[in-house]
Amino acid sequence: MERGKKQPLSWRINLYRGLQRLSGHDPSGALKYLKMALEDCPVSERKGLARILYFTGITLRKIGLYDSAVKSWNAAKRVCKSPLYLTYVKRFSNEYGMARQAHPELDDWRAFYSIQIGKYLKTKKSHSFGTLAEQDMIRDLIFDAWQDLTRSGRLIGKSSREKLKEFHNYEIIFPYFLVPDTLSMSIGRVVKERQGTRLCPCGSGLPFHLCCGRRPGEWSAQYGKL
């Protein structure tokens, strides 16, 4: 056999090793072997692929990666139409296709947050946060917007599809940041004022609604960090 060539049943061996570590309460070790099994398993082995994805979902959930677990079970359901995989998807996912939260309002909040954070990161060339302080400020800003939206009553009685439309249409005026060359805890500097945004008269250089006119955020106290 050529060196480096995969054995035909190597995916079965790696799946077995992954299940051994999973039963031994070692999800991190299990994930390593399940990943190798997924890479080695041929496309023609649809039942095998679905089984690997199913156990990968269980492993990811044990690690705490709940959304990734739901994605893995959804993939298993698409590969092989089994009632077992459909049961796991229905049990652990919400109407937005994300991991189910303890309360329906938290499901709505996470969907709103994901959409708005995506909008913000698309405005940045790096598509990522430059500093932790920038990340915290944007999260607080999104949470303030969420409170305004829920208080308005616009979500009452609406389906998840109708709520998604509201979430996509909701506009938040995000500030622009110039990220310093060295990573620091500073919030950076606002270098561009968006149209219609009034700078704070205190001279901070921030928009008024993010400075002296900003309501105290309740993110950390109520929900922690996603």
C-alpha cells in the first residue's frame, strides 16, 4: 500500500476511537477522532457519514458548543433521513435554527444579536473586532436597541419569520473605530461621523447617544457574554 494512502476502513476505526473517548468522558479527545473519521469517510457511505455527524453533535454539545451541535445534527438529517436525527434537531434547536434557549425571548434576542453583529462586522475590512472594549461597546449598543424594540411592542404576536424581517429591517447607527497599532483596552477613536449623528458636546469625540446621552447597558447583569 502506498505511503500516506488512507485505509478503506480508517473512518470506522477513528469513529470507534472517538466513541471510546466519548464514553470515557473525554469529549475533546473524541472530537479529534470524529473529525478524522469525517474526513476519511467516503461520500458513498451516507449512513456512516450521518452517524459520525450525529455523534459529533453530541460531542460538541458536551463541550458547550451548542449551535455547532445543532448544525452537525442538521447535516446528519440531510445526509440520511432518520427519525433519530430529526428528533435531536427538533429537541435542541429553535425556530431560527439556533440552539434552543431556556426562554423563547432569549431565542429572539440571540437571533437579533446575530443579525446586528453581522451587520456591524460587514462594515469593517477585517470583519472582526479590534479591541475587547470595542466589542463590549457594540454589544451594549445592540442590547440597548433590543430593549427599545421589545418595549415598542412590534414583536408581539408575530411568527419567527415575521420577527426575522423586523430584525433585518432594524437599523442601528454604529460608530466607526480606528483600531490602534498595538492592542489595548482603549475604545479606539471615532474617526468618522455618520450622517445625522450628533457628537457629544463634552468633547469626547463620540456620538452623543454613546457618551453622555447613553443609557446604562444591562448586558452583563442580565445575560453575560455570548
